[in-house]
Amino acid sequence: MSESKLLKSVVIGAVAGAIISMFDRKTREHTIETTKKIKDKMIYYANNREQLQQLIEEKVDEVQELYEKASENVSLIVNTIEEVKEIPESIQHIVNDTKQAFSEQNKTISE
């Protein structure tokens, strides 16, 4: 019961907000202009469905290409992070080898 009141209240609030915003002349003119453009596009694409289908296919291709590029970038970042994680181990090996070399050199000098 309370959910239906909430939904009703939200809808009433949205409608009231839209009505109040229409008192502003610039908002009203912009809304009318935008609505006319949308109506014209809808009529155009209703009469030219092939172009609408082509436009949709182009947008789908763009989204797929963007997804593929994003996936490649994520893979590159993950690989780079893995390489960076390995750097401290490499440095530790270098430090240990250097210590060992100096230790061996000091032994031979002291003998």
C-alpha cells in the first residue's frame, strides 16, 4: 500500500515540477523547440526505416568498438600491474647477488 502512495507522490511531484518549470519563458520555448525536433526525427525515421536501421547498426558497431578498446586497455593495465608487482622481487635478487658478490670479494681480500 505504501509503495503505491510513494509512486503516486513521485509522479505527482514530477508533473508539478514540470508544470512549474513551464512558467519560465526560455524553458518553455526550449521545450517546445526540442519537442518539435524530436517529432520531426520520429516522422522522418518512421518513413525511412532503412536509415534508422543503418543508424542503429552504426551505433552498435561504435559501442562494440569502444568495448573492445576498453577491454584491451584493461588487459594492458592488468599486465602492467603484474609486471610492476614483479619488480620488487627482481630488485631483491639483484641486491642479494650484489651482497653475495661483495661478501665473496671481501673473503678473497682478507685471505
